[in-house]
Amino acid sequence: ESLHSAQLLTCLKFLTELTRLFQKCRTSGSVFITLKKYDGRTKPVPRKGHVESFEPADNKCLLRATDGKKKISTVVSSKEVNKFQMAYSNLLRANMDGLKKKDKKSKNKKSKATQ
């Protein structure tokens, strides 16, 4: 429940499922990816009265992806971040070929000299 009922996966399984989400949404739909620092807490921190400061032994990163229906997530530790980042960037690069290209037509304003 702490991860908003997203299915927590291993890094490899997350990348596989993310590929499936991209393929499913290739013709229509969107995939939303969020990324944030994750300290391993499972309960929110109270706003008032910070009794103890919580410092995790290992910095981690939480990734979530959703198409609006299915939610997946993974936690990447600092030890595996380089390996994960390479696989993740390759996956993104492979799935960005279907994006709409920006229209590069520039509106030519007539200058006063040509009138």
C-alpha cells in the first residue's frame, strides 16, 4: 500500500513490464514515469515533531510507471544504478521512435523593408 498499490518488481522485471507498457500504448495512450529518492520508509513522516532523523544506509531510487490502468514500480539501489541506467536509457531510446515530430515550419514575418 505504501507504493500506492503499484506492483513492486525487480529491476529486470520492471524493464520488461515497462517495454510491454510502451508497446501497448504505441498507437494510443500514454506512459507516465516518475522517479524519486527512496529511503525505505513504509509510513509517511509526521509534519510536526520530527523525533528522530532517519538516514538510510544505502541511497535508493524509486521508479513508478503507469498507463493509467496498470501501475508498476521498482527500487534501484546505488550499487545497481549504473547497470540499470544503461538498460533503462536503451529501452527509452528504442521506444521513442514513434513520437510525433515537432513541426519545424517557422512563420516568416514580413519585415518592413520588403513592403
